[in-house]
Amino acid sequence: MNWLAARWDRWRPLDPVPSIKMKFALLVGLNLVLTAGVTYYAVVLLGWRIRYGMLAAALIVLVVSQIVGHGMTLPLRQMTAAVRELAAGRPVPAVQTNSRDEVGELARAFTAMAQELAAADQQRRQLLADVGHELRTPVAALRAQVENLVDGVRPADGEALNEVLAQVERLGGLLTDFLSLASADGGAQKLNRQLVTVRSVIDPVVAEIATVRPGAAITVDVPPDLTAHVDPRRLAQVVNNLLDNAARHAGDGGNVTVCAQARTPSVGLVLEVTDDGPGIPPEAWQSVFDRFRSGAGPTAGEPRLDGGTGLGLAIARWAVLLHGGTIAVVPADGGGCRIRVEIPGADQDLHRISRS
């Protein structure tokens, strides 16, 4: 029975017709021809009365219309059932159609929309799970430390208070990252482009990262007269996340290099951050900028990812895309990781300031 129903659904003789109006015209024409032919055959050749001939013609036309029209309306029925499934929160089956008319286009657009909604729902569920996971650890650690201080298990000395402060700062960083991405998703963030000296943006960030992660040596290879037409706050955000990621994975005794240069009007500013850490496997070069991809590290064959909250590189990519630029992992000489940022600019947006 199911086999017969499947064959019945696949029988769509009018699918090659590119217009729904043309299909209706063909169906009407077919019905007129059938009505005239059956009536003539029944009245003239069989000698039936006209009313019986017309009745037979009407019955045959109804059957033929049902057969031919079934394939025309099947995508609409499938979309109706899919909408009911969508409203009930269940997975939406794909609408199967080979029709080239407007109904076929609608069915394909509906299928694409349903897939996007399913992907968005999956991302929402994953986001809630990841947020809960990311917040649980610092909150649990902070609670345990505060309880020890309150119960007198540990004296409220400078070391204990610094540990509590570190957990609070981590929570603050998480909330800042979440708010930044929420603003990005809502399209609320705008650029405030201005002509700035690149070193004036990079040097404070380098000093901050060097204080937070003193184990890695950071080298700056940026001409002091290099300028760019960028949003300084967003550029600092990009540099901060890239340097923090590089210094974290370079580790104590590691080396991190940040360099920038001007190239062409189409690619105004090229910024690269390189470290000599374990590097990122080529198969993870694209996914490393996804949200919540922080991992345990490069041990046990795992790819080296962003670490921390798992949002740093995602925020960096968002800030670069906001400038209309690109960010990608590129091959690094001698191992390690190199991330390149390219921000477009015009001739007047990027130039050298005379030292005189």
C-alpha cells in the first residue's frame, strides 16, 4: 500500500511546465477536449441521450482532473503538514518536488527556511548548554572560595582575595563576551572609523597582555608611522583577542609576534599574529573561529583551539567582518600558529606620516 502511495505521489505529469498559470490552462483545455469527445462518443456513436453523455463526460473529467491535479497540489499539502509539525516543535520533513513553477519555487524556499530554522534552534540549544557550562565552573569555584573564607577554613589574605578577584574577572569577561556577541547578532554595533596610528592601538593591548600573561615574550613589528582608517576600539578588540589566544598557547617561554603593514588600496591593512605554540591542524582552520570551540588543548591529538571562554576568536572575526575584512589561519613558517587579518582601505585611508 505504501509502495502504491509513493508511486502515486511521484506521478506528476505537469512538473516540466514552468508556470502555474500554464498548468491551469492545460488542465482546462484538457477538460474541454475530454468533455466534447466523451459527449460526442456517447451521443453520436453510442446513441445515448445528451444528459447521460454529459454526465459521463463530467465524471471522466473529474477523475482526470483529480489525477492530473494531484501532482500540482501535492507540494502545498506537504507544506501544510510541515507547518503543523513546525508549530508542534517537531522536525520538519523536506518538501519533495521537481516542479519548475511558482509552487515548486515556494516549496524549495520553504524547505530552505525549515532547514535554517532547525539549524538556528540547534544553535540556540547548543548556546544555552555552552553558556551554562562556561558559567558553572567559575561560579562553583567562586562559591567554594568564598565559603572557605566565610567558614575560616582559609585566611582572607592577599592570595585568597586575588583568586576570588580572578574568578570575578573571569565572570565579567564572560558576560562582556556574551553581550558583545548579542549586540553583533542584533546588528546594534556600528563602526566609528577614523584615521589612527596603528601602533597607538596595538601598544596598549600588548602592555595589557604582557601583564596578564607574562610568560610569553611579545614582539611588535609595526612601523611607527603606519596609519589606518579603522574603528580603534574594534581593532583593539581584534588585537586583544588574537594576542591573548596566542600568548595563552605559546605558554611560558614562548614567543608571540604581531606585525602590521600597508599593501594595496584594496587591502589597506594587513595584521598578523604569530606564536610558536602547538599550532592548529589544517582541518580546524575554519572551525576555530566558531563560538564555544575552546578545548582542552593540543594534547591527546586534540586541535589547539581558542581556549578560555571559547568566544575570543569569534568576537575577533565579527569585528573584522564589521570592517568588511577577512580573518583566517594561514601557514606559519617553522610551526606554530599564524592568524592574518586583512582590512580593506583606500589610498587616502592608509598612508605614511612623515617623520619630519
